[in-house]
Amino acid sequence: MFRNDLQKVDIIGDVHGCLNELQQLLKELGYQEQGGIYRHPEGRTLVFVGDLCDRGPNSLGVITLVKRMVEQGLAFHCAGNHDDKLKRWSLGRNVQVRHGLETTVAEIEREEDPEAVKQWISDYMGSLPYYLVFDQGKLVVVHAGIRSEMIGTNHRRLREVCLYGFPTGQLDEHGLPERDCVTKHYRGKALLVHGHTPVHEAEWKENVINIDTGCVFGGKLTCFRYPEKTFVSVKAMDVYGESKRYQLK
């Protein structure tokens, strides 16, 4: 999806159900709550890199908030692998309810009408783009990664790469699928902002930025402000999940 007219955006890393931290970050960024959604007095637009759900305490609250803002034209949201898996589960597909999905499923099953919740979640998640392009092609936002030659195409591996990045096919020291750094595969001139792989501090290497700072694991929730090219973060209020990849210092 291309939005060449948008130049002032606030890109937020993987939220994973951390609604309180998201609301705190939005206030830090100057957004004001009005009728259950957040607006910026300067007309800035929010962009979410995906993985709104799983592991944290209030995935439905996060999805509901972001969905409302997207519908109001106040935000954009590109699909993450957890968002996509929740969509497939909501559609009745055969997926493994683990790696955090069990927390979101438990929330849904406590709702008065779980089937209705599954319906609107699958509809919403099914409408999400795999990546976003802003500012005349100078800024690209994706969940896990992308190759520059994929942008603007229907490449057969577009979904796979945008959602999961670049697995090497090997296991890392924790026994988890090893992932290549996005900079090894992305050669575009546009600034690329992504999440997916938790790091302790936002990483900026060449023209690739990772803003998943492990909020759900007790780290921080981070925003990258564009065109200012600055970072704003809030600390997690608790440790909601554990990750072998991300250990608190």
C-alpha cells in the first residue's frame, strides 16, 4: 500500500497486547484521547508494524483501538505473523495454539459472543497490507523484512518474507529458527522500518531500523518518528511473557 502524501508518521513496534504501555506511549507522543481513539493536534498519523496480539494482557483492547483508528483514517497497520496466525485461527484453520496465541484465544473465549469476535477479527486482519510505503517512496514499513525488488510487485514470496523475514533454515543457540539480519537482504534506497525480532534498544544499521524493543518481555515499547528520525520509548509495566531470544539485562 502506497501513501505518497503522508510525511509525518509515528511508527510503533510490536505491541503484543500491552495496551497500557501503548496508551502511555501515545500520550508521550502528544496524542489526545477522544471518544476511545487518539488524535494528534498536528495531524500526525500512527503506523503499526504488526503483532498487536499474543502474550500480553489485553490483545483485544489493542486490536480494537488500532482497528478503530485505522477505520477513522488516523492509523495504518501492516500484518505481523502473530496477527496472521490469529486470523487463521479465527477462520477455523488448523493452527497450533501456542507461542502466545493461547493468551489471545483465552480472551476471545471469555467474550459474550466469541464467534462474533472471531468474525470481526478475521475480517479486519484479512484486510491488512503486508507492507506500507510513505513519503514518495522514501519510507517503507513492514513487520519482519522485505527485499527492495519485491516492493510494488506480487512476488510469490512476498507474504512469507514480510511476515517472517529471512530464516536461514538453521537453529540458533537457543534451539530457535535462526534469522538473517534484514540488512543482508534489503538493498533499497528507502528507509526501512520493521519489528519482529526483539532487541534491547532500537537498531539502526545502514538504512534499516528495528523498533521491536521487547515490551511484552519486560523491555520497552518504541516509536520511530518520521521525518524527525527520532525514537521515543516507554518502559514495560511488567514482564508478560518470556523469550529465549530476549533476556532482560
